[in-house]
Amino acid sequence: MARGLPAQRPAAARLERPDLGDTSVSATTLVSTPPPTGYEGSSLVKNLKIQVFKSTVYSPSATLVNQAVKAMTSLGKIDSTMILAFNYDALPLVAAAAKYAHSTSAAALAAALVKPAVQAAAKTAILSRYNFTANNHSPQPGGSEFTFISPTLIVNGQYGHS
């Protein structure tokens, strides 16, 4: 054995390790499109697990998400994943902030959006909480918003349809 190199284990002793992809991998259709234009179902993604928002995975019991998908598909087919569908949640967030602040001024809305009670009242579909701060109004999802899945075909923005 060469110095500094690990010993090769017998094939039977090797563990299959998953390849992990973050949300940017799940945002591309490359892993959810069958060959020849994509890799879905091929040996190239056999061990791939991709990180997605839970709302990006179809579940018949996800009422708010299913209502969002129904509203969006009333305008046409959703070809990409819903990993970037934050805009859908903008109106419930602003409405909850305006109700809390009793105002529609930008400053009052911004101040209200950082309140956990406002985010809870918003009944958002894509993320359950956006975790805004006074200095950052970009989505900051917590770990419970994510799951890892094997890539599948996408149906109206969601993985996991059978």
C-alpha cells in the first residue's frame, strides 16, 4: 500500500453514501427531467438527495400549499420548482403586517414584518416563517422548513407526485 493512501475495502464492505445537493440543485430541472435532456431516473442521480423546502414536495395534506398551487396553476402550468415561489406569500405577509400596524406606510409594515406574531398570522404557504429581522427582510428559513428527497419528475412545481 502506498504511504498516505487509505486501504481499499472490499466491495461488500463499502457503504453507499448519498450525494447531497442544496436548494440550488433542486431549483434546476436537470435532476427532474428524464434523459436525454436531464438526469432524472439515471445512474447519475441514483444516490442524489436534494435539499428542498417542504412546500416543494407534494403532500395531499398540505392545505395551504395545495391552495397556492391551485391558484398559480389557474394562470398556467408551473414548469420550474416552487423553491423560489416566495412571491406567493408576499400578500399574506403584507396584509398581516398592515393589520397589526393599523397602517400601510412602508416603515410601519417593515417594523411589523419582524414580529413573530405577524408572521404566524400571515398563513403563508411556501414557508411557514420568514424570520425577518430589522436589518434583513430576505427569507431566512429555519431548519424545519427543509427536507432531503430523491429527485423525481416535477408536476406543477412540486416533486414527489406518484
